[in-house]
Amino acid sequence: MTIKEHDFRKIDLNLLIAFTVLFREQSVSLAADKLHLGQPAVSGALARLREMFDDPLFIRSGHRMQPTARACELHRELMPLLEQLQSTLFQPTEFSPSAASTSVTLGMSDWLEMCLMPTLLPALKQLAPGLHVHVVTSTPVTDMQQLEGGELDMAISVARHSARWLERKHLTEMPHQVIWHPQQISLEAPLTMDDYIAASHIQLSNREATSSLLDRALAKQGKSRHIDYTTAHFAALPGLLQQMPLMATVPAGLARQWQRGFAFCRSPLPLGLAPLEVSLLWHQRHNSDTTLMWLADTIEQQLIKQIEDGVTVPQ
């Protein structure tokens, strides 16, 4: 139904409130007391109501003002609407995880999904079984655009973007670690710098690039590594490392998972590279979305639990 704005020009919400109190009290003086108004003000409101609805609405009978049939009909129709309006304006709906039935779109890169979702998703489904989590690919290069455009509700990202509309919840930090297969490279952890630069490497890059932050940090020390292969897909690494004498430098949470799953060796990166700052990002327009704010708090709590249990961020 399309709202016709001109129909509401002569409607004053305060008049409807006065009507409901008059209907309940059946007395101008008692209604004035309940509304904290003078009797002349309530009498004036009643006069406007009678004109608005073209009906006496209340007929004096003894010490009471009895509602007319039209007044009874209006009260029956208006009360549910006013109660709903009051609830909407003054009692925002609280999110009930167990009763939720909605979908949320999360953006993240493939390595974050591999690292975080195997433990986050079961926890989320236990708390909110009706919550459908839809993960789509985003990168530090694209997540701001996707968030601003509404393609994503939230993003888990290592981007350090800033914008006036951006909200950020710091989740954790992940140092870099080096992984390799012991059947392909016979080295013991922890690696030395000489071990690291003597090996051949797989480079991870979201763009077509010949260097990375890691390589620039090496260059500052007058060193370089030999890159044998570059890919944007972390999922390609396990198969390659099992078949070839290569090393890969990955976030520590992923290194731990793959050490368990593929019997890889892992070592701290022998280079003072700042850890990755993993954050949850969203647009300020979602700050009043009770579902997303619950999700943000739950993701943070679950990650803290993982860190305390030594699952996500091995040292």
C-alpha cells in the first residue's frame, strides 16, 4: 500500500494519544491528570478529534463520558497500531540468536576462511542455528569498495584502511611463519636467515607483482630470496609443497593447521616483519543492526577463546 502523505496533514499523534486516554478514563479531568495537561487543553484536543472524525466520540452520561460506536471502532483499530509504534520507537528489538532466521554476507580472503571458519562456523551454528553465513571473496584491495557498496555486511580483513564511515573491531594479530615438506627440504626449525634465502619460494600475492612487503624488508637488509612461483591462491600451496622443494611464508594460524593436516614443518620467519592485524570491518550504517552487532561480538569472543586455547595464533 502506498502512503498518501496529504491524508496525514491534519493528523497529530498527540491527538490520538489523548483519544486513547480519554477512552480509558472516560473523563476530561482524569485524562488531563494522566496527560499532565490542563483541562482546557484536553477539551481542545477532544474538539479537534470530533472535527477530525466527524463524530461526537464521547457522550456525557452522569459523571462519565461514554464512547460512541465510532469511538469504540477507532479504539479497537488504533490500539494495536499505537502499541506497535511505541515498541518500534522506544523498545528496539533485541537479537535472539536461538530464534534467528536470517542471512549475513561476510567477506574475507581464502586464507582467512581456511584459518578461521572451521572453528568459527560450528560455534556460530550452535549459538544461532538459523543464521546463514554466506562467505564471499574479498581482499585488502576490494573490501572497502564492497562494504561501501553493500555487497558485504562485514569483512574480516588485514587491510589498514580508514574512512569516516568505517567501523573496525580488532580481532587478533598473526605473525608470519614458514612452511615446507620435510620429504622435499631437509631442514630443521627454527630456520636461519641463510636457510631462508638459500631456498626456493612460493610467493603469495593478490596482484600481479614481482615483490612484496616481505621482499622489500629483505632488500633493506641487502638480501633477497628466489621466487619460483607466484599465486594468489593459498589453497594451491599444500599440493605444491608436497611435490616440490619449495617454501611458503604464510600466516601462523594457517601454518599450524597445515602442519597438522599435511605433516609440514614450520618455523618463525627469520625476519622482523610486523604481524598481520586481523580486524572485523563494517559500515557505520550497520551500527544499529542487532544481528550484525551480535555477530561482531561473537566472532571476537570465539577468536579470543581460540587464542587462549592456542589454536589460532601459535607462537
